[in-house]
Amino acid sequence: MARPHRLSGLLRLFDPFVVLLLGTVALAALLPARGPAAEAVGTSAQVGVGLLFLLYGTRLAPREAVAGLRHWRLHLTVLARTFALFPLLGLAAGGLVPHALTEELWHGLLFLCVVPSTVQSSIAFTSVARGNVPAAICAGTYSSLLGIVLTPLLAGVLIGTTTGFSAHGLSALGTQLLGPFLAGQLLRRRVGGLIYRVARHRAVAGLADRGVILLVVYAAFSRGVTDGVWQELSPGRLAVLGASEAVLLAVMLTLTTWGSRMLGFAREDRIALVFAGSKKSLAAGLPMAAVLFGPDAALAVLPLMLFHQLQLVVCAVLARRLARTAPHRDGEPQAEEPRAGAPQPPGSTRRASPV
């Protein structure tokens, strides 16, 4: 009789958006955009990315970011893990080239390592685990803001010019990422009202984020199909990539947990640090990859897509485990449920908390 409950728990492991991503990949494999259609899709993706970063600029309130500066030690720790420790581990994965990973897959893995931390799911998991939710919000905000500049610069330095990254990517940085973002900040101050309300509306923001991401994925994978890129990706290399990302996530969770204890953070702060410091943003990374890599984005986005699902599954289990081992306070529920639309962690057996 427990089988339906277990099945529903397993289904909650998977983000419904991942199903849309897989469907988009399948559509690109069966009906890739070719010729004029490919040009139209590519141009639409570029315009969509610009509009997406325009909305990012209108949604980010400077006063909200400044309000969280009192937790500067926590935020610096998250940023160090996101933009320093992650890239170092990505560089170490270069030892798998060329026997286990192709150079293109390794470049995609390196790009994954310099993408900013995710915001929404980090907040949801921190809330479920009864951590410091305001700190998670601010940490994600700082990471996203700095990532607009640091992600392209770090990718250019680590990946180099062998793929044509710097020539195309850095020239597009101002026109498709920084320009629209700064325009959004100006519109927020001058127009404020309507644009701000539209940008903050969850349905509109979610439709814009996911719509642009799906368009970017379709454009990138269509290009990969027409160029024959996927013929070079064997099941064995794909398995090695998945295993490498599993090890990467495990190492980051372990080091983040251990490091937060060594630095003397309180339990609630450690929880926020673990989730914000070990995750990567699919919503920010895929549009950036489309801008920075251009025609070579097909293999660059694959590692990030795989890591996105992996981090949701692992962090969902970890969040519920932390919630079950949290100290109980009178008058408070044992675990806070995430908001509607946020990832829903499944149940797990009760053990000693790793955080």
C-alpha cells in the first residue's frame, strides 16, 4: 500500500521544468531549425536574452542588496566557493581530457563552474531545512549581480581563446548582458511603477525566464544536430561527465559543510551557506552561454543542464534530512514547506545532521 506514496516521492525529485528541457532537446533532435529558420531562432534567442537581463535589472533592488551586508562573512564565503573553489575543481577535471572527456565537454564543465549561484531553489531548500532564509536571498542576489561580470571574465581566462570564446563572447557582453541589465536599473529608478510590477510578477517573470531558456536550448541543440556535434558524444563520455559532476557536487557539499563549521557559523547560517554555495543557476547560465559561446554553445550547455537536475535531487534529500534533525522550537512547525512552484524534497530517514 506504500507504493503510491513512494512513487509520488520519486516524482517530486524531478523538477517539471526539466521535463520541458528534455522535450525541447527531443524537438531539436527531431526537427532542428535549419537555414532561415535557424537564423530566426538564433536572433530571437539573442533578443530574448537581452530582455531577460533587462528584467533582471528591474527586479534587483539595490537597497535589498545593501540590507544584507551585515552578513558579509557569510556572503564572502559563498562568493569564494562560487567563483574560486568551483573553478579550481573545474580546472582539476582537466586531467580527464582527452581519455575520458573531450576538450569541448571539459570547457562546458569549466563554464558550469563559473556560473553564479541559483536563487530560487537555494531559498526554497534553505526554508525547508529551517535555515537563514534572508541570508540565502542576499547571497543569491550578490552572486547573480557579480556573476554578470565575473562569469564572462572567468570563462574567458579559464577557457582561453582556443574556441573563439573571447572574440565573440566579450564583444557581446556589453550589448546583450551588461547593457540591458544597466538599462533595467535605470528604468527601475525613472519609470519604476509599471515595469517594476511586471518584473516582480511571479507568473510573468517565470514565463520570461523559462521561455528564454527553452529558446536558447532549442537554438543550441539544433545547431549541434545540424553540425553533427552530437555524433562525437558517446554514451561512455556522457557517463563520465555525469560521474564527474556527481563527484563535483559531493566535494562542494562536503567542503562547504566542513568549512562553515570551521569558520564558526551558526546552524541556520551554515544551512544557507551550504545550499547557496554548492549550487549553480540554470536560469543565468544558459542565456550567458548562448551569448558567450555563440555557435559553439551546444556542448557548453549540456554539463549545466545535467548538474541542474543532479543538484535538485541531492539538495532535496539533504534539505528534508536537515529539517527532520533541526532543533524543535515551541510553537513552530518541525519543517517549513517551500512556496508553490519551488522544488518539493521527498522524505528520507532520520539521521544525524551533516550541518
